Amino acid sequence: MKKTTLLTITTLILLLCSSCYKYSKIWPILCPTGDCEAFYDVVYKNQSISPNANGHYEIEWDGLNYFQLKGQLTELHPDYTMNGVPSIDCRFDSDYWVLFDTLSFSIPMYSYLGWFNDQSMNTPISIGNYTYTMVDLINLHPPYNIAGYQVPKHFCYDCPYAPTIVGTHSRYTYYPTQNFLLDDEMVGDTINLFVETIFNEGGGIYYANSDDPTPQKIVKETITIIVI
């Protein structure tokens, strides 16, 4: 065999072996100013509300039928933006539902953010003299969550896309804002809001030949509202 042929075969083997080798990729730090943080203010009638001694927010209903969460997020490294638009997703949910416009109820452990204790939604819910499950209510009249969404009839609870149907989002901004329903029927009630902020929404992905996924940080927070 000619020397040139041996050299060609050796080079080919080295190339094939190098293509199978995984390397450690050094990604830019997610938030250059430090840790990625999310801060949310509770706003009613354009006024920020300070938490009480227990860390809860008391809203005095005064005729305006909504309140807001307004966020301020740490800025991402430019590599995690597209033309200056950050890869951020803020997700909102609550445990407070409205049925028939007048009847309201809360499910303390249900949320698409992972607060549910029964994914089939068959946990009994006592409403007055009746007992329903979430499935019963959806088939009867789809309940409305004050975060701004309604679970549709014939909802596929076990489908992989189910989490994308429920909850509301504010994406691609460092200043997310979400409105929540509020009315006089809610006076005296306690509401839990669930917020999930994802820095680098498309992160956590392993690229070819890399042992390290793209960085991502998820910040979860529960905000308790008392309507007075």
C-alpha cells in the first residue's frame, strides 16, 4: 500500500473520531450584572401596594375591576437576545376561579405551574351544598381563572401540550405586566398568584458534541392577595 494512501486513511480515522468527541462549551454568563432576578409590584388604580407584616398584599376594592402585577427583570447577556429582544417568558396563574359570573371558588393546590395535587383534576371541590370536580365544572360551564384564561370543554388533561392551554404569558420584555380580575364579590377572599419567570426561554438545550446545555434560570414566586 502506498504511503499516501496510509496517510489518507489515518487522517480519515482521526476526523471520524474527533466528530464523536464531546467538548465542554463555555457559554456567556446569563445575566452579566449578577444573578438573574425578578421583582413584581402589585398595582391597583396606578398605585403600588406595599406588603403587610405577613408579606401579603391588601387591596381595598374601590370600583376598579382589575389589579396588576408589574415586573422588573434583570437584563440578559446580548447573546440571549434577538435584535435586542430578550428570550424571556413570564407565566401567570392563580388559585381563584369564577363560575356563572357570580359563583367563585378557589383550588389552593391547582395551577399549571405545578401546584396541582391531582393531574386528572378529579379532586372533589365543595361548592355550597354540592360537590364537583374540576372536570365536572369544565363540562358544565368552563370556569374562568382571574389570571385571564378559561379551560375549554373537552380539555385533554394528559396531553403533552396541556400546560400551553392554561395560564397567561408576558414574553420578550424586561417589564412584564399582567391584569387580574377583581370585583366586589371577592371582598373578604384570599387569592394566591403563581408567577414563573424563565430567563432564556430556549435554554437547557444540548447542542451537538457539547456536554453543557445552554444556560437557563427559572424563578418561581407565590404572591398572596387579600381583598378588603
